[in-house]
Amino acid sequence: MCELCRRRFIRGAAALGLTGAAGLFSSPLMAQPRRGDAPASKLPARGEFTIANAHVMTMDGALGDIPGGSVHVRNGEIVAVGKDVKGGGQKIDGTGMIVMPGLVETHWHMW
């Protein structure tokens, strides 16, 4: 009798596990469009801006770090990096901030 109870328990646990696993595969999350499936869209208009008075970390041995430095960006391209950059466009006050020209933050999770 005890052996039969164990077998029933194992059968029931396996059935419950399969039912739960089947629910995962039919979840609405699986039906969501993937990142690569998204329709192509236009990039936002790129302008011109200068980040000034920031601590610029160039990662260039020749330039080093530039406290109170500026980074000038035009149409998505870095035009100038330095202490006294005369950039155009929108002025962004970078006081108390760190700027790393060229760093692209790609941190994201797949789950």
C-alpha cells in the first residue's frame, strides 16, 4: 500500500510540473514582439549641443582627464573635446557630472 502511495505521489507531482511548464510556453510574454521584429523607425532629429563644466574622462593617455572640460557634439558626432571648447547649439551644464566621450551605454538584460 505504501509503495502505491509513493507512485501516485510521483505521478501527481510529474503531472503538476508538466502542467506548469506548459503554462510557461503559452504565456502572453512569449507572444510579445522581439526587439529585432520591431518595424524600422526614423531616428530622432540630431542637433548640436555642448556639455560644459564637466569632468571629462577621455580615456586617451595624451589628453588625460579634463576637470571643468567640455564636449561639443554635432549631428551625433563628437566635434571637439577640451578645456575651452567653443561649441554651438544647446548648452548643457555638466557641473558635478562625469562625461566619457564615445561611451555608448549598452547595458540591458535579456530577461
